[in-house]
Amino acid sequence: MTPRVIDPRSTANAKLTVTEHTDVLVVGAGPAGLAAAIAAAAHGMSVVLVDENPIPPETMGDDVPLHFGQRMSGAVRNRTAMTEAMLASEPALADAMEAGVDIRLGTIVWGLYANGPSVGWLPGKVAGLSDGETSWMLGFTAAIVATGRRDMGLAFPGWELPGVMGATAAERLATRYGALDARRAVILGSSAEALLAAVAVCRAGVQVTAVVEQAAAPIGPAALLDELAAAGVPILTRHVIVSAEGGTDGVTGAALMRLDEDGGRIAASATTMECDTIVLGIGAVPVIELLDAIGCRSVFSPARGGHVPVTDASQMTSLPGIYAVGDCAGVWAVKSTGRAVAEAEGRRAAAHVAQAAQPAHGLDEAPAEPLVDLSAYRLAWVRSAVVDAMPAPGGAEAHVCQCEEVTAREILEVRPPRYLGWPQPLRNSADLSALLGNGPPNADQVKRLTRAGMGLCQGRRCREQVAALLALGAGVGLGEVPLATFRAPVRPLALGLAGSLPESPEMAEHWDVWFGIPGQVATPWELKAAQQP
Amino acid sequence: MTGIATDDTAMPTGASVVIVGGGATGLSAGWWLARAGVDVLVIDKGIVAWEASGRNGGGCTHGFSPLFAEEQRLWPQMDELLGYPTEFSAGRIRIAMDPVQWADAHRMVQNGERYGFRTETLDPAQLRELVPLAGEAHGAYWHHFGGHANPHRTVQGYAWAMQDHGGRVLQHTTVLGFEVSGGRVTGVETDRGRLGCDHLVLAAGPQTGKLAAMLGVRVPVVAARAEMIVTEPLPLMPVGGADGNGLYGRQTMRGNLAYGGGPHEWLDDCADNEGMGVPPRSSTPLMGNIAAHLVEMFPRARHARILRSWAGVIENTPDGRPVIDRLDDPANVVVATLSSIGFGLSPASGHAVQELVTDGVCRFADLSTLRLSRFDGLEDDWIAQRGWQASPSRSLANPPAG
């Protein structure tokens, strides 16, 4: 038998430099990730725990990875102070160090990679890491992803102003950093996570003017509602935000309207609440970026807060050795209001990695049937705050995608971006209905045609809204619209940083712009000349 | 399983021409046929403009192809012909970082000259003015021909323009077999029913070989995966169509740097996973190597942040050249695989397919170097001979949803 021929320009000749190796990589040092890391170390495994906090202020300014809305105080510029604030606010970090966990703060995981249906050249499962100075690859046997949650955006007029921020971001700044720069806040939404953010900012000394809810009744737990009532915070149900008032210096007020029983706006009810901060709490979304990009299967689960990875009883995803724990595996009220469920998930994953006995169940660890229809709830917010705003002042111009400046109408009509100067109206009727054809609307297709979601925040502020608009446009539920896909790097990564990964001499020698097949670039006259005797 | 029907359009029963494959080649062919007044239906197992056709470098400068003259004739008119924006932008700059790259770049100069197209050699000051992100280069050519376009926008434009001319698209439809009678294909069996046809076009990229095999015809192709990256938008350079240093790509009209190059990964039969719920879109840490080559060429872009990396699956024939041919048996079948260089040539390849269907011969170009018969004596182990086998380390551990 002749020896196997290798195409030197293919990945068969590529070698990846893997700088370090660990048994278990844990991504995210929240309650779930810390519990997983401590348990894995206790099982005798080597553990690297990576967390991107403290996040550089420039990154926060781009609303990455959370919608910080420029409400971080100057304190975030002091990296040492922020690290100390983190350690003080999370005692389990010290426990993890004590347990021998190798903790890397201020470090991002920009990608997880494994061989799969179309990849076979990797030396094993690897993660791409960067600390802002350089990038490197870390090999691992198992990854436990505990990347938490973020906030669904809502494109009412003025939502791009400084001071409009996500509930998770507000809570992070208030509790983990002690660096929330706000005085008076209006909270949109009444889910457990919205109410928890309200409580957290109250405790940080912010006056919460109101919790605004488009539904007929608040949807969060009674205990949190009672706590806010005791603090004198009114809950305005059947109300919607009409616009954020203010200017480049930030929000100065929230214009609100009452809604009738069908969700229609009652114009005569317009009022403005003075505030400098508007907190988006209409949807706490599991952060599945790394898991989606590596190819873990996901589903839309109303009980788990949206699109989540499919996990088994030990928190393993559809990919062996890749686990999801904490909020990224599902957000629901009982999990959000304490640490126990998230920590139990972390420990279950660690036990499975260690092939140890599963810890005993001490609590109800699965979500109950949700009390509200998540799809209907989020669609109602987008309909009343975004779609119904389109005829109102400023509504037609509001950008659903802030990075690429794409409006709701441009998304629904699948218009080419304005910078092309394409004449409007189009000669032809090439709108969403012409795209739909024989399947559900595809968010990636709409993304590429309108550019919504292609900007610097990597679609974190608009992804769920675009899906909601497509669902409303097609008359289907959120679960029928696949979310636009995530891709590595899941954090914006400078070319110079990514380019610090070494290139093997074999790759350098045979690097080719394309396949390097000689006949591919042979001209007709060269081919004919070669055929002459 | 089929897609969820969201409109009231009845399932078609057939068309004069059925095209299998809604990528750049198939949709361009559909558009050319529809504007010639032919009743045409394009079917795709997923959604149109989805795979490699919509995620490539967007280059429109293929001086080695027999379709080059037609490619160059058509691109400047495509916005107007389609009625949809393609983001076509004329001209290319090729940057060479060393003498080997410089010699290689000279081939395109010669190819252009043969057709009467002009190329300028740029001095360092001119290069800096036209491509401000570039650094010290060994040399640079400015081709006053060719260009680049937005692949996804263009390919979707073919689909819309075809529909405007009465053509139809059927997505989420998988071919199960063909009905052959009297030496002609008379029907296409799909998972959504039978589609009658007078003519059949196979333009299904990596699937073309499997589909042709259902007709007893060998079209030798093998699939591969290639990767690209895109950065955040940067200020527009006077000439965005600048590449080199082992990379292909462009600065988009929005300002993003979109580039690819370097190692490809050979695959065997997994290219159809996307239609089955498992995405072969996986990119790998090659992102870093592409970034390093880009920073070498554009040192002033070193702080530009990568926002996405992705992969596309493309096919190659044994000699890397397209097959665009009308079969002898069945006699009403045209096969078109562009062998991994399909997007830029698509205005011309669609035109060629249209003429092969309606006239039996391509009148505007000599396609004799693209005939299928050149592979008649091909050995069975041609893939192994070339080292084009898939890695045994690929894992199918993520089976499609049931």
C-alpha cells in the first residue's frame, strides 16, 4: 500500500500551539461557576477558572458584554480597586483559591473549539483565551460554561441615550463593582430579574421611581414585590415606555403611557417621570454564545428564559465534555432569587466530569411551568414599545440595531442599508413576505441583508428584538424564529491580539490564498498549449 | 420533515426548467432563464443564498477563467440588471510582501493584458494613498478591471430578480431521486412531492456529485471547509478591493475588513449537515493565523477588532476547474459546479447555463476546457492520490435533532 498523501496546504498539515492544559475549564466566576470549580478541585482535578471581570472601561463603553448604558462610575478605571471589590463581593472566590483552583480574572474566553462534523484537525478540545496583552490556546478535558445572563433590548425612541441600561448590567455595577452612577431609575418589566435589579439599585442608594409593566399584573415573585412596596416603589401595570427624554448628556426622563385592555396606547394618559436611568428588565437572556458557537444544540424553552442549550441531568450539553450551568443553562425565578439552584448545577456538572456520584438533590432543581407565556410577554413589549412607536414622534427613526443604525421598519421590510443610497421605494416588492417562502423567518438571512446585529456589540442589544420583530411580522411565536447564530470570537478581539497565536513552520511554508491547485488558475490558452503535441 | 409553510402558495407541480441548488450559480441561471421568459423553479434543501455562495470573499476578478470576459462585461451592470444592490465596487489592488508573491501577482497582470485590461504598478506613496491601512510592501499592482461585491446581497438579489421575472423558489426541499424516461429526466422526486420538468440543472455545489450519481453520471467533486474573519468597520479606504499576502478579501462598503486564506479542511460526505440541523459552519483557531497575515499587510489595522469568524463549504473537481456542461445522457440535463470559485463568476456562469439549456451550446464563450468528459479516465482513488481525504479525527458526536 502506498503511503498516505497529504495536501500540505490543508489542515492535515496544520499544527495548533496549545500553551497549557487543564482537566476542567470553568468559564464564569458566578455562583454556578465557583461551585463547579470548587467541587471539581475537591474531586482531585486540575481546574482553571476564567472570568472576564473586571471588564476594561472601554469595553463597558461599547456595551460589551452587558448593556452598561454608560452608567459605570469613574471607579471602574481603577482595575485594582475593581478586583478588590469583586473579591469582597464574592467570598467564594477566596474559597476557590483555597481549594487550589487556578483563577484568572480579567481574562476572556473568546472561543471554544472541538473536532466535529466538519473539523478534524484540532489536537483535542481547546479554548481561546486573552488577557488583553496576548492570546493563547488552553487545552481541556471538560469545559463547564457558567456565563450567566444578559438583557433583552427594547428600541423605544431615545433608548440609545446614556442612562438606558440592562437590568443585569445595573445589578452587576451595583453589587459586584460598587460602581453604579445613577440617582433616579425607572425599571421596565416586572420579572424576578427586573425586580432583583430594582432591589439591588435601591440598596445602592438609587431612588427607584417606578416599575413599569405592560402586562395587566406584575409577573415576578410576591416577596420581591412586597419588598419594593415596602420601599415605596410604585408598580405601574398596563403602562409602556413611549420614549427616553434627554440628550447626549443622558436620560432626563421617561415618557410613559397607559395601555388599554388590548394593549393600545391611551394618548391622553401621557406622563413623564423624571429619572437619569432607565433599566431594561423585560427579558433576562441566557448567555449561550460560546455554546452556540461550538455547536451545542439549543432549544427555545419558555421555562428557562429563552434559547438555552439542551442539557441532560448532569448539565452536559449535546457535545460530550461541554457543560452548561447557572443562568446560561436557563433563567427562572427560583434560580435567580438565590444561589442554591445555580450552585447545585455547578456541583452536578463537576461530579459528572469526575465520574463521581451525583450529589443528593436537596431542592427542586428544575424550573416549574412558567406562569406567563414568555413568547407572548416579550412580543407584547416589542409590539407596544417598538412597533406601536413607529407612527409616533421619533418612532420611525429609532434604531433597533444601534451599532449599524437599522430601524424596525428596515428590518421588517428587509431594506438594504442606507449607506448604499439605494432608491426607495424598491422597484420590486422584496420584503419579508418574499423571504419567508416555505419556512420560518431566518434571523441570519435578515441580518446579512439589513446588517441588523452585525455591529460592534455583536448583536447583544438587538438579537432578541430582531427575532421578536420577525415573529410579529410572520405571525408566529418566538420559539419558531431561530435566533441569529453566535460565532467566535464571542468578544470583539483585536487583530493584533488574535494574531499573537503562533503559526507553525509547516503552515507558514505552505500558506496559500486558496487551494493552490495548479489547474485551477491555468488559463484556457495555457491549457490548450499544454495539449499540443 | 419539511419547513413550516407560512404563505398560501400552493406546492408547485413542476416547471419547464427545474434547477437543484439555490446558490450563486443556480440562482443566476434561474434569473437568466426567467428573464428569457422560461418557466423556471429553483429548489434548495435549505434556504437560498445560504452556504458558500453567501459567505465568500466577494471577489469578481477571475482572469484565468474562460468566463472572464463575460464576468467583466456584466459586473458593472449588475445593480441595474437585477434591480437590487450588489455592492459591486470596481478595481483591485494586489499587495505583495515578498518577491514570490510579486511574481505570482504578475500572472493577473498578464491575464488582464490579454483582454486589453490595464494594470498600474503602485509606488509606496501611491499605495499609502489608495490603501491607507497598508504598510511597507514589496510591491503593489492596481488592476483597472475586476472588483468585488457583497455575496449575500447579490445572491439574494438573483432570487428576488428571478421572482420578479416570474421564476419561483422552493426552499426546504430535498431531492430524493429523478424520474428518467426515454433518455430524458421527466421529474424530480422530492420530500415534498414530485416536480415535473422538461430540463434539469444540477448546480448544488458540494452535493452536485451525489445528485449526478442518482442519474448514473459521475461528477467528481470533493468538499472542503474554508474560513474567513470580519472586523469592526474602519474608515473607508479609497480602494477597498485590496488584498494579497496570501489573503483574499475586501474592505466592505460599510468599512469592515473581510478576509480569508490559508489552510482548508477536506471533508467527505458531511457537507449537507446544515440542511439537517448540524451546522458545518464551524470556524477554528485559524482565525488567529488569518489575523496575523492581515496585520502584516495592514499594520495600521492591528487594533481593529474581529467581530466574527465563519466557515463555508465548497467543492473542488480533480483539476480544480469548473464543470459546466450539458450531458449526453440524459440529454436534458446541465451540470454546473464552479469548483470553489463560483460567486464572482456567477453573472457569467448563470448566463452559460441558460444558453446550454435553451440553445444546447454556450455562444459567448468557449467552454471546452470545462467539459465533464475530461474526467472519463479518472482513477477511483483520485481523492486519496491528491491527499484530499477528510481527517479521521472528525467527530459526528453531535447528531442532528430527531
